[in-house]
Amino acid sequence: MFTTHAIAWWRRVFCTHPLFIFTWVLGAALHGQTVSVELVEDYGNSYQARATITNDSAVALNSWLVTLQLDGTLDKNWESLYQASESDVDNRVYAFSSEYYNRVIAPGEFESFGFIVRTSSEPVLPEGGLVTRDWEPVFEPRVSVADVDNDGSGPLLGKAQTGDYNYAEVLQKSLFFYDVQRSGDLPVDFRVAWRGDSAVSDGSDVSLDLSGGFYDAGDHVKFGLPMAYSLTMLAWGAVEYPSAYAETGQVSILLDQLRWGADYLIKCHVRNEDGSTAAFYGQVGNGDVDHAYWGSAESMTMARPAYQIDVDHPGSDLAAETAASLAAISMLVAIDDPDYAAELIDHAVALYEFADTYRGKYSESITNAASFYNSWSGYQDELVWGALWLYRATGDATWLNKAKSEYAMLGGGAGNQPFIWSLSWDNKSYGCYVLLADLDGGATYKADAERWLDYWTIGINGQKVNYTPGGLAWLDEWGSLRYAANTAFCALVYADKVNDLDARYSDFAKAQINYALGSNPQNRSYVCGFGVNPPINPHHRNAHASTTNDIDSPNDNQHVLYGALVGGPGIDDAYVDDRSDYQRNEVAMDYNAAFTGALARLYLEYGGYALDEVDAPPVDAAVLLYETVDDFPTGAQTDREWKALWPGTKWANGPDEGRLEVDDTIAYNGSGKSVRVLYPEGGKQSNGSGAQWFIDLKGEYDELYFSYWLRFDPDFDFVLGGKLPGLGGAVSFDDRTHEWSGRLMWRENGWAEFYIHVPSEHLNDPGDRFWWNTEGFQAIFVPGRWHHIEIHMKLNTPGQQDGLAEGWFDGVKAATYPGFDFRDAGTSSAQIAWVFFSTFFGGSSGDHWNAQKDEHARFDQFIVSKERIGYPGKPEDIDSDQLPNDWELQHFGSDMAADPNADSDADGDSDYFEYIAGTHPKNASDRLAPQVQKLSDAFVVDVNAKAGRVYRLLRKLNLTDADWLEVDISATIATDGTLSLEDPSLHGRAFYKVEVTEP
């Protein structure tokens, strides 16, 4: 066996080479741009103004940020994005950045944006503003997160989760669903391993290449109207909340999917020589024939006819929706590919003009679609919708005026539009309310939007959408979650950009999305492959993977349909995961479209981390909690900060009093961070010692395992004892009735003892404290040593003595308490619902339990699981002194005997230096004794080499470099003597270290 040691960098050599110094100034204001502000209208207690940025320089602005000093509070803005990170609201300094369509300002040109300011005084307009050219938002860097890192291969994208759900993960998975739906010749590196090329001959019946695009739902028809609508909605989410996709690493994925769809729609667009629309193919595949087949897309053999609209067979709804989707997508690709964006706009304009000129419902021209996606609302809504998206994409006010003129011809007329349905693939009116309220700001549009959103929230004139007992806004039997998600997304956009009365709309949206994610009476997720108990049998042919054309065989779907939102429950919250029930279990492109945008918005507020791979197996499906605290900020925390770091925590005790911090000097296995707890001198009980908080396990359980690592400081005085973390519960995390806990204590001699706290409602004694020694040995804490604790709690069946409490100490079974009788008639509803992190000196209120001096303990690696966790093995450095156990055993006879700061052989080098140098800590003649020379043609280090060892000289030009470069290596040394190692390259700025391999 060979051991390798290395001297850490110990010498940096500087030559006389000149250093080139440069400064990179990001976002510096230039004098070549001016900002003017003009008053549009004074409303009395607020006013509307417009800011204009003029590029007076000779160089184009590729993007911009404008900072204004206002005289009141910003109420809303449009044709710009509000940048909170660049604003100083307390001093009324507000920052606005360009949108996709108005980013570029050519020399001599200008762009403008509007805003409303709330103020009770006469308007005082800014005389100008600060312009930052070529400004781009700075997103959070990659960070490692152990609880979602599936394979440990590297860092992840996102930010700290402060809400109930990991919105980054579900956003990522929602987009994954669209890749599953792809049709055609798939890319070589396609990430859905169980999908292959399919329907590559689509369009051959009309001598066109109509391959590509997306399958609609669980079938294999490419329905043009819902496909185009879904693409529009996917793009809308990114237009409104671009940073959510950037921070979670989903931008390239989303753009690739949108281009996949746009390329297909372009293929479907047949044009005359003058560029006008000759025809558009709005469907490929016969719905009736397709639905008679239950198998994978890759195995289809039926004919797939293509259906078109044209001058004689119009389809204004289909054409205008397609125009909307191409225009929306162009906004997202304009920066990186302006030529492609221009091509999309060109097709969009031609399609819209066709829709406007040759008016008619597409489902009366493509009659096969009528049985599946009939145009119930007609085409007037799409004429408004398409014009609005062309306005957003081009900035041409002609399109806004067109939208407003068509809006007046919607069902109820401007200011009195229908409000008892919702945005869908069929009816875009509700989305138009929100867009016009935002883009134009007219009172009629706001009235229409708020009447509709009030119908979904507080009710309007005695009318209100139905709600299930569990809180789902339930509109229709077919795809109930889809309508709630669509409304939620619009409510968020309206709340963010127009108005959010008493947080009415944003609170509604969050509740609806969270219902789909798990906050419902079934305590289950309705998103496949996400959360607790998600659907495994959605109505989806490819995921089921039947080879016998049988919807019932095999029994369960063979593939996980990650990210797919199923139809959802009935009006009574009832739901069964049954593939045959397509109303409850259908999935579709349009179900996920607005849902994805809502997830992006909630991510921005509540965070979360994306996974390394969507379809990688989880670390352990049984694991409910895995926290290393390595991504927590180092140092002391406040109660409020601590609760934010542990999402769902109701209260914290100890941080505000300075008794809890995140420590990066000592951690389990010598790397990362740990939780360091202070037990002050004279303190005892929870009000004066240690720290306490609950960790929500997001459910109620009868049986769980809990493990953590614990290290008392080397001079820890146990006194009479104290409490340690454990499991606890009640009826639920929110209902603290029948509150109880089961956890360890330490006692005066370091012995481990189990302790149970029972509620007053309990009718019998579940058992006294018992020592952890029922298995033949006593578990004893050794100060200075990391110990692994695992507790297993199984609550008994009410009325029966079949419960169990047991524990393992450093991997060895230490205690068993069978017949654990906890739940009786008074506590029959008690559950395990939280980790009770509670640690302090004291077992009673007597002062003889007090800490005799300031004491500290550290905790690390918290895991809660539905299955046995097990012992990961003794840490390589059991006492965290930077000296590995094997080395300490070899030289000192114990894995805790060495003192890294001591000089055991009195040779002038500490024991720690002896370790990293590969020398003997008790033999003064065994010294590395490096001598450095900087010659004219080499860097040389001489060391005292020992027989049987190999020496290497390694170099880094910068300490941030990933790897050390080997520049010299010796053979195995035959006899003791001086050895020279050289770097002939003589880099002027370098770090060196010597690595020693010994037998």
C-alpha cells in the first residue's frame, strides 16, 4: 500500500517580467446618450410619463438600462423591464432596461417607454437620467447543492429555495415534457433516450416535407391550433420572466424547442411568389385513425394525411395564432439570430394578413379537427391576439391600433368583455385583456382584466368560479388544472405589471400552482416525475409503450413522463391515477404551456435548484431530507435568516442570541461546513442554551429514519447532560395538536440516552428514558470525535403495542425498544411531521444542569428517509484535525492521538507539516528540508529524499487553476540523500508543491 502526501503551495517565484494591468468597466455610463422625460397625463394622485432615450453617439446601443430619480413611488411601467437589483426604492431611484424588441438603438435613433408614478403632489419630472449602454442582467453563478445533485458530477443552476417547492426543478421538467412530444428526425444528442425518429414522411401525400413539430397530447396527431398556441405561451413566459430561464440553465433548451416548433410552422406555410399566403397546413394525421392505435410513435404504420387552409377554405384563428407564435418566438431569438427573427416576422405578417383578409373558422375548413379542437370561440380573439404579439415583436404602433380596433368587436365590446371562462388554446380573449391592460394601460382593458380575474378570486356581482373543497379553482371537468394554471399565469403577469389589489391575484396564482404541485387534499403532485406520489400512468401512448395495441398492457407506464401536468381532479378533489380516465389523466402541449410561465415567475420569488439531469435516478427515492449546509452562508445567522435557509421552518431559537452559526473550519470528513452550536456558561434549557427549530418534512408519516453527524469539542464538559435532535410530530406540521418528540440525550459521562416527550392528551406512559445499551454495549460520546447517529421511529397502530424505537451509534445497533406504545385513544391521530432540531444543556430546571463554561458542538449531514439510512463509514479524519486516521494510527497508535500543531520530533516542523511532507513525525532525521534556488534557466528545489519514496514537483500558474501540472518526477529513491527537482520553463509567476509517495 502506498500513501501520497503533498506539501501545499509554499513558494511563489516572481521574475522581473512586466505585469500588464487592465480594468474592465461593466455598465459605465456614456455621454453619447440622452434621456428626456415628458408628462403624458396627470391623474391627481398619480401621473403617467414617457421617457425617451436618444442615441447621440456614432455607435449602436445593443441594449440599455435607464436609471431615473422619481418624485414618488413607481406604480407600473411598460415597454421596458423594471430591474429591482439596480434600483434604490427607498430613495426613489428606479432602473428600467430594454425589452427584446427595443433593445437596439441605432445612431441618431431613439426608443421610449412609459411609466406611472404615485404621488400626492404636483408632478416633478426628472430632468434626465443615467444611461448604461449594452447592459445585461447578471445572474447568480452556479452553486453546488447536495440535496438535489443526483450524481455529484458538478454544480447546479438556481438559487436558494425559500418556498414549499423546488420551482427550478419543476420548471426544468415541464420543459422536458416538450422534448418528449417532438416528432420527426430527432437530433443525434437528443436527451430523451426512449424516443426515436418518427413520422419522418409527414407531408409526402402533398409532396411537402411536413416532418417535425410536436405531437399534441398522448396521441400522435399534430394539431396546428393548440401547437401554435402552446408555442406562443411558452414564449410569453420567457418574454416576461427571462432571468428565471437563465438562472436555471433552461434558455438554450427553451430556444431549441421554440425553434423546433417555428421551423415546422414555416414548413407548413405555403407562399405565393409575392410572399402572400397561398395555404397553411394546420393538421397532420387523421384524429379518428390515430386514436384507434395504442402504441409508440416510432411504430406507426397508418396513413398520416395533411390538411390545409387556403383562400377558399379559410382559417383565421389558426393563421392568426400561428402569426402570434412566430412573432413571440422572434422576440427571444432576435439578439443571437436577427436574420432568423426577421424571417419569423415575415411569415407572421403574411399569415396575419391572410387571416384578416380571408376570414373564417379553421375547423370548418379542416373538418377532421372539429371533433378534437373545434374553434368554439371563433377567430375574433386570435385577430386581436396576433396583432398584439406583432406589436410586441416589432414595436410598430400600427399593430397596437389594429389590436384595439379588433378588440372592440369581441363578444362584449371593450369594457364589457366576457369573464366566466379562461385563456385556452381556443379562446385568447382573456390573454388579450391582460396584454392590452399592460401595453396600452387603458381603463377599459384594465376593467375587463380585473372583472375576469375577480371572477376567479373574490367573485364579481355574485358570480364566481367553482372551487373544490381543497382550494382548486375548478372550471371544467376536462383538464381542470390546465385552466387554473392558465389563469394563474395571467394573474401573475397582471399583478406584476398592472395591478395586484391586496396581493389578490398573486396569492391566487401561487395557491393554484401549489395545488398542482402537492398542496391538495390528496397530498400528491399532479406533475409526472415531480414531488410526492406523482402520477405514473398518464394517458400517453409513448410513455406507456405498449407493443400489443392494448391500453391495459403493460400494467404501468414503462417511461416516466417527466414534467407533464395531468388533467387533474374532479370538483370534489377526487383523483385516481388511471390511464383509461383521459379526462383526469390526459396530458397535452397546452396543459403545460402557461403552467411553465407561472413556474418561471414563482421561481423568481421562491427559488430552487435545477437537477443535473431530468431523468437521472434520484439519490434515493425514499429520502425526504438531505442537507449538508455546505451551500449556506458562513457565519452567524439571525432567526429570520435561519428560517429562510430551512424552508418551511416555523420558528427558530438561538440564532438571534448568537448561539448558532455556520462554520467552515470543522466539518464532517474534513470538507464543507457544519452547524456550530453554542451552549453558554451558566445556561440551560431552550431559553438560554443551544438552538431549536422545526424542519418541515412536507407530510405526515408513521415511520421514519433520521441520521446526523455530531462532534462535541475536545474539552467538552458534559456536566449532567443535555438534549440532542430527533424526530417529532403532531397531527401535522401545521396542526400542533398531540405534539411529541423522540430524541437522544447526552448524560454526565457522555453516555447516550433516549428521551420521549409525550403530549398531555396521552393516556399511558410510552416508556421511560432508556440507555442506548440494549444491544450489549453502551453508546458513549467521545469529545473531539465525530459520531454518527441514526434513529428509527415507528409509531404503533392505535390500540396495539406494535411500535418501535431503535438506534445505531457509529453504524452499530445500540438500542431497541419494542412494543413502543405511543398512539392511544387520546393521541390516535399523532404523526411524524418534522425534524425537531433541539439541543441544549439540561434535563430539568435545576441549576446543577448548567454548563460550567462555554461549550460547543457541531452537527452535519442531516438525512431523513423512509428506509434505513445506514452508516457511510468512519470519516477519513474522525477528529477533524487535518490528519487522516490511518496516518495517526501508523505513527501514534490512535486515530485521535496526534496534535497537528505539536512538533513531536523537535525538528522545527509541526506534525501537520510532517504529514503533508510525507515525513516521520517522530523521527527528526526524516525531514523534507526544502531548499529553493532560482537559477537563470530553471527553478530548483532540493529535498532530503528517503529511500523507497517517489518525489514529484508540481506547478500552478494560478491557484484557481483546476489541476497541478507535473514538471519533474524522480524514480523510486534507492538510498537516502539530496534530490533536486527542476522546472526548466522558469515561469515568472507560479506556485509549486512537492508530492511524496511513500510505501
